[in-house]
Amino acid sequence: MAYYSVLAVTPTDDSWIPDYLPVAGPIIERHGGKYLARTTSHEQLEGEPTTAGLRIILEWPSEAAAKAFMSDPEYTPQLAKRHAGSVSEHFLIEGKDDLA
């Protein structure tokens, strides 16, 4: 079953971004993930206002694949750089409909 990572990332220091992008992409692909959206073009339609500089949606083949990516020894230094240079929220969502 597919899983989706939904992230809100607001950089506080852009210096990590140029090195992050070329490293993270191949690691994501190695774990079977793919970007569905990676954009600054987003609009909040409901709820209390929240801000994010960037919204990202990734698709994973499984929960295990998403979690393996997050703990991949090649990725963890990049994750630390993202955490140090941004405010980030990351949700992992199972691709199912519990209300159907």
C-alpha cells in the first residue's frame, strides 16, 4: 500500500539547500520514493493560518520504505542540515480511506 510524506518546510537559513537537493533525491529514489509536488505555490483553504515556504509531497511504496529513507545513514546528515536550517513538519500518511 502506498504511503505519502507531506511536509511543510520554511527555511531559516538557505545555505543547506544547494547541497541537500542533489544528495536527497537519489536516496529517495533508492528507497522507492518519488516527488509528487515540491513547490512554493500553495494556498491554505481551511483552518487556522499556518505558513510554510515550501510544501512537499512524496509517494512511497510502503511505510517501511519511507522509514528506511528517514533512517538511511547517507540521509541522516542531510536531515540534520535541514532541521538546523529550517522549520519543518513531516507527516507520513497511509494511502487508504478509513471512512469508505
